[in-house]
Amino acid sequence: MNKKEQVLNTVETMRDEIVSQVAALVRIPSVNPRYPGMDYQKEVGGETACNEQLARAYRAIGCEVDFVEKEKQRANVVGILRGSGGGRSLIYNGHIDVVPIGNPSDWKFQDPFSGKIEDGKLYGRGACDMKGGVVCQLKGIEALVRAGVKLKGDVLLESVVGEETMSHEVGVSAVCEKYRADAAIVSEPTAPPIPLAVVPVTPGLIWFTITCRGKASHASVRSEIVRAGGKGSEIAVNAIEKGVYLLEALRQLEEQWGQSKKHPLFRPGHFTLHPGVITGGPYGVMIPFLISQFCTIEYSVWYPPQEREEDIKKEISEHVAWACQLDPWLRQNPPEIKFNLHWPPAQIPIEHPIVQTCAQAHRQAISPQLADDRELFQAFCAVCDAAFLNMAGIPSVIYGPGSLLQAHAVDEYVYIEELITATKTFALAAMDWCGYD
């Protein structure tokens, strides 16, 4: 039996431990305290509690452990397994914060943090996104230690905070200021469209707000602003209707993007302008007896990784300006557009060595005889910390158990078999990337 076969067999003997460790981590609530609507003082500390548990596990397999804390009570943890020398270094990265749970009674077992198992699935907030992946990285390296494999290059196990609110400056970017490596694998859930895809690319994300202003009057004068012969804007302007007009204009832009915004790894039509929140009405009293004075629409925009943020913003702004020229009120009273957040895309070539290393390790974890299959390479539908690792000069690929269709959902779960396969992949990828004695 060769070393890789020994490692794969070792992972098989660790099945119950892998599942138990994921469940234990899920049972520690670690909702991001800066998530909108959260009570910061109530939630803060959960991320650190999880990372303290991981630190104990890191030490148990021979890692040096360091906590990186840029924001009080929100500590990142890094476990460093030193190699014998002469090999490439590798970061295994994942985030430990999770999104809010919603209504607890909606959850299976009436417990969002149950960590319970049913029909081959492990349930609980964070099971998929992404405590399962974080534990698989740890257990993959632990399997190497148990099998007597000595890596040549260093492996850095990173569990970071703040990803769910793009607080990278206190999470992954804070860790990058102190620790670097030749490459990284981020264990976000990489389905759909297939489980355990190898993902070298993520889209860019922009959040912007568009606000239309109207002109108030009594609701009974509506006929003046909508009927032939009325005095129109001399009397009043309904801001909500102007907002709907611009919403439709941006929907038309989205349809154009379905043809013009493309990338070979993203399915057609993925790049969109999503109107996620709309508010409007009279100032001060939100009742329908006055003509509405404002309408605000919050958009999330997904754009191709090969395009620039500034070009996307310009395209949106110019399209809105064009639409306003067709409306007499908006021509004289253009809406305010405010760009609130930008999450940069991430992209490295499929041919990059870390992408190929991850892919080959996955194939070997499934079957050593598995033929090359380019369908294994997919795009990540959402955004993640790989963007900030890449920006720090650390080429990064994404691979992990779970599906984005389950992430953030009620009754979030991860398949146990995916946990086992991912653990095998992380073990083999470290062997191939770092080298071993």
C-alpha cells in the first residue's frame, strides 16, 4: 500500500470523528455580529469560541497556533504545520461566521444549531456555509499526521471571521498581513451545478441604491397627474411610479446583459441586476393618502470577473441617465445613485498549478482511475474570501462540501459523504502541492 492509499484508508477510519467535529462546531452559534439587524453585544464572541475549539484541535496534531484579532472578541485562528523544508506552502482557508437563523421554529428539530444527522445529512446553521469545509481541511491534515506523512512545505489552517459582511479587514485580510503562502484553497461549498466542483473564478458584486424624489399633494388629486388635461407635475409627482419606471429600465439593461455579459465557466444569464429592497411613500407618515415623495430601490449586481468595477458602475449610471431623458420629471430631477459596496471578483486560470492540484486530488479521492473531466471546473455563483487572498498575491481556488442552495437557507445541511470526500481531497492536495518525504 502506497502513502496515498494509506491516507485514504486513514480518512475512512476517521468518519465518525469528522462528523462529530462538524456537529460540535455547528452547535456553537457564531452569527456575524455586524450582520444587519443583529444585536452586536449579544452575538459577538461566537466566532472566537469556535476558533478556540479549532485551536485545540490544531495543537493536537502538532500545529503552532496563533490568534489574529483586529476587532475585540472576534479572533481569527491560524494553525501552522511546519514542513521539513524544500516544498511549497499552502493555505487552507475558511470563514467561521454564519448568517442569522431567522425564526427558530421553522427549523428541523426546532433548533437551528442542532448538528443532528438524518438521512445522511448533517443539519444546522453553518453546516454547509462553511464549518463543514473548515473541519474537512483540519481532518485532511490530521489524516496525514496519523498516516506518518511528513510534508515538505508548510500548511496554514485558517479560520477567519467577518466574511458574511465583507469585513475582510478584520478577517482574511488581517491574516494575510501576517501570513502568506504559495497558494490557497478556500473550502466554500462549490455546488451547484455539481457537488465538489473545482472553482477558479467568482463574480464581482456591487450594491447600489437609487432614490427618486417626487412632489407631495393630497391623494385625491391623482387624476391631475395621470389623466389627459391634468396639470401634471405642477400639482404632484408620485415618486414610487418614477421608481418603478427606472426599475423597468434597469430590467431592460439586465436583459441586454444576458447577451453581452458572458464567461465560459458561468451559465448563460448569471450576471444580473437584482432589485432586492424597495421602499417609498410620503415623508414622515407612511400612509396612502398623500402622493409619495420618495422611492428607494436597493440593488445587488453580479458582474463578470473579467470586467472592471468602474466600467460596470459607469454602464449602470449611463443607462439610468438615458432613461431619465425620456421622462420630463426625471430629466429635470434625476435620481440619486449611491454605490455602497464592492466585493471584487476572483479569477485564476484553470491551468494554474493549484487548480490542477486540487482537481487531481479530487479525482484520486473519488477513484484513482477517474479520467480527466473538464466539467469538474465550474464558477462560484456568489462571492467569497478567495478574492482577497488573490488580491494579496496568493493564488486561490475554491473547493468544498455543500451547496449554495443550502447556504443561508432554513434547514441548512451538508451531506456526510461530501465531507468524507472533501477530507480525502484536502489530504491528497497537500501531499501533491507541498511534497512529502
